[in-house]
Amino acid sequence: MTLASSHAGHNAAWPLDCLQTRALAASRQTKEVTGIQHSFREDCSQTQPLLEADQQWYYRFMALPTSYRWVSIGKLTIRNQKTAPERAPSFLLTDLIAALGAKAGLPGGMRSFQDDDRRMWCNPIVDDGEYYSLLMQAGDKKVSDVVFIDFDTLNARNGGKRDSEGGHFCAHVIIQKAPDALGKHLILIEKVPNIHFSSLKAHFNWVLNDPGVKKTFEVNGRERQYRGTVEFEGYQSKTLREAMTSGTIQELEFVGSERLDGGVDEDDLISETIHEVHWTVKRRVDADGAQRLVAKALRFLRGWEDVEAEKSQLLVRIKAENGQIKTASVTAEAEEIDDATTEALESAFYLNEIIGDFDHPLTQRYDGLREDVLLKLRAKARALEAR
């Protein structure tokens, strides 16, 4: 079981010349049980009844919400690799979809990486008229075992994960068939662990690198082989720097988790605490202000001792001219703060939206594509294109 609460241990003021930021401690406390977030009272009167099948419990765990999903939005480009012969026919979206379809359901259709501790595959794939709909699937052998709690007795037990087993996550992805004026395709991705733009880029390029997918083109009487490659960029082609300087920065949010070996209560039921720190800004900044703000945020994130480094995240919320609030996840791998700041600011700004109000709970894995999820993704895509 996970206890999620705001963390007030870093509530000192952070002066930033013309910017005044502060850490806010929210008053809410929630416990996440089998992925359901709700208010929790000691008498357990607010909890849901237990499901009968342990397998159903397992698939609803891992702290994924059952009522909504965040959706990442970007643009997908398919092109020839740079070493392709001049005037060679271009790789197109249809080539990528055909390559993915050829691997779907085959033993060799899974991409294995990280010493076979992680796998990714795509199955099924459906042509929905305006869009291609994909169910991306990922397996992660390194996830921890799940813990179940009886709501009547509050007795806890381990789920019983075997050494050969791993977590299984599924995400709906839709890709608009018609490219924009620059040949780029709108793509929406349901956000779940291990399925994101970086992992999709690696998987799509792995598929296009298959010998059976490569194309040939005659050059001076000889056939030369070449392959396609994919690239992702943020929706509307903005960098984080451009997004931060063109809108009003609402806040910076730091989210991290702390695993507790002995628990924090007398029953040792709570194994992990979620910490949140908010810096409120609510003003516009210039390029220099954005640089200093992100640098200060990265220093704080990397020095945040209360959470595990690999489980911490920095989010920036920006209010655009049209009043829409967009959320960007900030990542940077460079060791030096100056380099990491530049890397973060020049990274693609991916628009994040949310879909919710489902009649049936969302789960960690799906047996196939869910039409209710696809309907909401398509509606979101059409609304974005209509702006």
C-alpha cells in the first residue's frame, strides 16, 4: 500500500531575482490501494469492497488510476536514414505500420533490452479510418512484488511474484494517417510506466531496422540497401524554453517516492511515501529567467534527499495565451547543471492532456484495444487539430 502526501520539509523561500517561488504543502492525504485513489479514514468507511479474484487485483495494482489517464501528444516523422541514396523512395507511415504488423504475435516480435529484464511489443494494430490504433505492451521484470490488504481486517500479504515474472503494462496509441504540411503525423500516447516517446522511438527504429523491412535503390548499376528512421517532437514543435517564455509559468512541481523498509505505522502496512513539493510562480519570464529557474529546479531535484533519485520527477505547468494549462515533464541526463539546464530547455515540449469519465475502470493491462479509450483519444486529437 502506498501513502501519498505532500511534503513540507522544503518550504523555505527560493528567491530568484525577479521571480519569487515558494514550496507549498498541500493538506490532502490519500492512500492508494490497488491503484484507486480516494480519501481514507481509519475506520475504512471510504474504501471499496475487495475483489474476489486475486488475478483481477494483480492487474489493477501498481498505482495506476482507474478513472483517468494522462496522454502525451507529439508529432511523429518517418524519413530515410541520412546515409540513404539520393532520390531513394521515402519511408512512410504505412511502411512503419506494415513492419509493426508483420511482427505482431510472432515469437520474434518482442524487443528485448536491459539484459532481457524489459521487453516491448505491439499487438494488436487496427486501421480506424483517420487513425491507426496500436496497443503497445511492455514487460518489466524489475518491478517489486505487490502487496494486498484486506479492508476488513487490515491484514496484508505479498502477491507472490515469481523470479521469472515481471510487471505488464499496456498503452493505447493513435497515429493520425494524414500528415501535416511538413509531413508529420499527430500521435497520442496513453501514459503508463515504460511506454513513452523515448521507448516508442527505440521500438519503432528497431522494427524499421529489420532486414526484411529495409529498401533497396539502384545507384550506378548496383543495388544499395537503406532503412527508415523515426523522430518525435513536441506538439506544435516548441521547445521547453519557447513554451516557458511564451506563456505564464504557473508552478513547478516535484514528485518523488521514498521506499520504507520497516513501514511508518505500527502495523507496517505502508511501504512507500509519495512526496510533493510545489513552487508557485504565476508570472511570465524571459529566456534568462527560464534558464535560472530550471537550473535552480534541477539543483533542488538532484539534491532532494528525502526521495529515491530514480523515482523523482520535475513537472512545469505553463498557461498558454488561450488559457490552456500545459504540463511538461523535465528531464536531463548531463552531469553539469549548466549543461543539464540547456538540455532540458532545448528538449521537445510534449503537450500532456487528460482523458477520464470512463464507465468501466481502467486497468494496468488490456486484453485488447478498448473502444471507449480510443473514442476519447480520437476526440482529443480532433479537438487539437481544430484549434
